[in-house]
Amino acid sequence: MTTTMPQSAGPAAVAPSNDSLPLHADDVIQFPAGIPGFELCQRFVLLAMDGLMPLRCLQSVEGPPASFLVVDPGLLAPGYSVPLSSADRARLGAAPEDPILWLVIVTIDAEERAFANLRAPLVINPAAMRGCQIVSAEARYPLRSPLVTAGD
Amino acid sequence: MLVFTRKRDEVIVIGDGIRVQVLRVGHDQVRLGVSAPLTVPVHRLEVYEQIEAENRRAASGPGAARSIPPALAERLRRPLPAGKGDA
């Protein structure tokens, strides 16, 4: 049975993740530079999807319509840690003590295999409701890390 | 493409608020400093393009959930295997 999104990006409570950082779906997260390939998508909401936790949906609410499946990288790679540069920290308006929400984008290919981009995580500062994607030459994690396949 | 010859410490100004300065010139590489507003992404080309391509593969139109194949959606309801993410 297929699970479908509500037709409108209406409010739906988002279950907390990453140490209980609450985000309500009708709160817009600003991505000042968008994300690579989607530079004009600068306002997103983070939506829960019925029955698909821990996956959530990061949906653009301005600019080109685009949505991304996202998941907490800590669920996929214990001890996951990617450096947050001072430039990105400034982009997020994050003070050193501000808790940060980390999410990675999930791709599903034509063979229905799911991969997570652990190399270029999304970083969100809930205190300022700002986010960005980390773009770094450091290749500590794979660009396409297998999640599961339907046959697992 | 506009081509400039700059010496160390010299600056190029782009638009309103973007500055590129030559910090160090080596035999076969140059160190550049870039100042830009937070709204302007500044990255090494090859890294940016790689992530751009991956984001494009990942994106769905409105409603990412509709793109999840039912069998995969069913599998995702079970706990994810941790530790598969190591390089």
C-alpha cells in the first residue's frame, strides 16, 4: 500500500529527532543559499510522513517545487561527525552552544535502492530557523551510502 | 570570461559585495580569499557539481513520499541497520 503525502503542505507535528529538537511543520526554515542545484529554493518546511519515520520530507515552499527525503545520519553511521566550518556556522547564525539538527538527503534509484548522502549533510539551526548544506572536499563519508534495499 | 592578471594581495570585485583576493602565488597553485554575502555560495567547482548532481538525483517534485516504492516503504518501517554508512 502506498503512503501518500497530504496534498497541501499543511501543518503536521514533526516528531522530534536529534535529541528532541522540536520543529513544527508550519515553521519555515531559511536556506539563504538554497542547496546546490536548488539555489532558488530558500524556504523549506520539514514534514513528517505517516508511517515512514525515521524518514522525513524537506519540502521547498518557495521557488521551484522540490522535496527531499531526509533522515538522521546518526541512525546510519554511529558516531557520525562532519565538521561545521565557521562560514557555515555564520550562515546558520549559530552560536557555539546552539544545538544543531543534522539531516542527510536520501536518494532512491531506478532499482528502488535507497542511498544517503552522508558526505554533504544538511545542517539546521532551530534557534534561528536557518539551514544549509555542507559542501566540502573532505570525503570522510560516502556520497551514496546504501540504506536498505526493498529485498532486505 | 573576463581575464585579469593580478599580483599577490590584489583584489577583484564582483557585483555588489563579492571580493576575490590573491593571497599567495605558488609554482602551480594559487591561494585565493573570497568574501561574499551568506546568500552567495562559494565552493570549489568540482565538489559543488558533484553535490549538485546528487541533489538533483534525489529531488522529487512536490510530495517526496509519492516517489517511495511501496516495498521500500514497507522495509523502511523496520529499524534501519546502523553502521552501513562507513566509507
